[in-house]
Amino acid sequence: MTDASFDDLPSLAQHLRTELEARKSVLIYAYNGTGKTRLSTEFKNLGKVVGPDGEMAEQDTLYYNAFTEDLFYWDNDLTNDRERVLKINSDSRFFAGLGELEMDNRIRPLLDRYADFDFRIDTTMWEVSFSLWVEAAGTRTAVEDIKVSRGEENIFIWCFFLAIVQLVLDSAEAYRWVKYIYIDDPISSLDENNAVMVAHHLAQMLRDAPDRLRVVVSSHHVLFFNVLCNEMKRPRKYFLTRERQAGGHVFSVRETDSTPFLYHLASLVELHEAQVAGTLYTHHFNMLRRVMEQTACFFGYARWDDCIKPEADDVNHTVYKRVIDLMSHGDYSLYEPREMMPENKDHFRRLLKQFITLHPFNRALFPEDAR
């Protein structure tokens, strides 16, 4: 199956589980706000069995998403402003092996790939303290109980998760219940270099995962997604979108083997197809501006509107930037589409044709001439 639509996220989650009966991994690219985190939660819920007392009796998914990050929270010692620690939610099964599996020693070599601070886990108080070596006047001194940045905190939690993944791969008793690993957007607050490193390291870890284990990774980050696509073994690659229809939303997945999965290329193909079909909506101006912003960054332009290069005899050559500014900053949501007025459709078609023609995109992506 290449394309499919689902009326709700539980149905899509069940589809992913069915896909994983034949595939070892599924990669999903989607814009922010599409429902990636909720999808990971629905996927996890399908593997839960609740006992008569309401307690969870069984589960099969180890997951990383925004809820995982919420298992850690700061105590900033507001009284003395000295002993700042990251608290751990001891009730979660995520930390099943914390006390006996020497997690400090498992996390540290992973963290050393990305950061220069150190840490200490107190398994009695269920908290993490951080320290950093600083050098002044030739003397190195350890600064204790520091509060790390949000990016450093995220990379620590990610390395904590990777240490648990390694335990899963090694069939540790505390994590034998794991059948699926579901990872949603693990790289928030990370720069591009760390995004590549995280994706590469994750792909290397999962490349030789045992046959019993299945993996889903979803992300809105183009670079992270593409590294995984290139380095993981034959994953199913999906582009996930959400559209409002009568009575609710429809979630659609398309295989990216037949569709460009770079964000800007996928968007540009979608815009081209929309204008050829005549189904142009106001939010398409917003999408076009985002594509132009990424293209301007790539070519080193000072402004995104440097991508607008109308012909000399185009009487509307001063109008296009104003139209895009107006339409992309107005109240035009992707999930509440409004059809363009005929005049704006004409502006959009001319803009898109000029943009595609004057920049060296692969013309095979746009098989039909713009109207």
C-alpha cells in the first residue's frame, strides 16, 4: 500500500502495528501540529492491558515523546538557590532498572558524545545532580549542582533513553516486555550538528536490533528524518498529513519512496499539484513562503523575497511580496481551508511558475506545465 487515509489516530496506530508485522521499522515525517505525539500515545495504548483493579497489567511499547521528558522535573532550591536537581518520577516503568543496572555508567559514555558536563544519579532520592569542570588561571575546579540548559537537559534525557534502548537490545530482564520502540521528535532544542549526530547514532544502534523488536520514529525535522532514511535498513517511509473534513479530521499517509520527502520539496510538489488541479486555498501562500524561506537560506539570500523574480514585463511585479505577506500572516489555517479568490489564484500560479523555473529544482518533479 502506498497511500491511505484514516478517520482517527487509533486507526492509524493500528495500521502501523500491522505494517510492523512485515517491516522492522517505520519512519514518519509530519509538520508540527499534525498529531505525531498523540499518535505515539495511541500506538502505546494499543499494547496496554489493564487489570480488574485498574492497574496496568501489561504493555509492549517503550516510547520517547514529550511525556517522557515530563518524567523529569526541576527542583531549583528556591530557598537557598544552591542545590538544583532534576527530579525523577519513580512511579514510571520507564525507570524499571534504575537501581540495579548501574545506569550512571551506561549513560555517561553516551552523553560524552554530545556534552561536556557530568552528572550523578541518586537512586534513593530519585534525583539527578549536574556538575561542570571550569578552568581559571590554570586551575580546574568542579562546579557542583548546576542547572543545565534546556538543550543540555533534553540531550541528557535522550541519552538516558538510549541507555534503556541498549538494555532492550541486550535483552535485559527488566525490559523483556518491550516489543516496540516508538520515538517521537527526540531533538527539540538541538542544533543541526547534534541532530545529525543523534540520528546517525540511533540508526547505528537499531541497525542490528533483534528480529523480535520493531521501531517507529516520527519527526518534523528534515535533516534528522533524512539521515534515518539513509542509514536505517529498508524502513517504511511515510509523509503524514492532517486535513479537516466534514465531521472531523482525516489523517493521510503517503510513502515517500515515490514522493520527495525533503520538507521543502514535498511542499513544492504539493503546491504544484494543487495549482494544476485548480484546488488552491489561502494557506497555500503560507506554504509557498516557507519554501521560499528555506530556499533563500540555501542560496545565501539576505531575504526570503529575493526568491521572487518576476519577468521585466510583468505589470504585477511589485504586488507579489505584498500578497504573500498578507496571505501568510492572515488567519488562514491549514486545517480550515478557504478557497482563494480568482485574482489571488492567478497571482499564485505566476509566482509558483516563476519560482520553479528560475531555481534549479529537478523538473521531473513537476511533469505538467503550470496553468
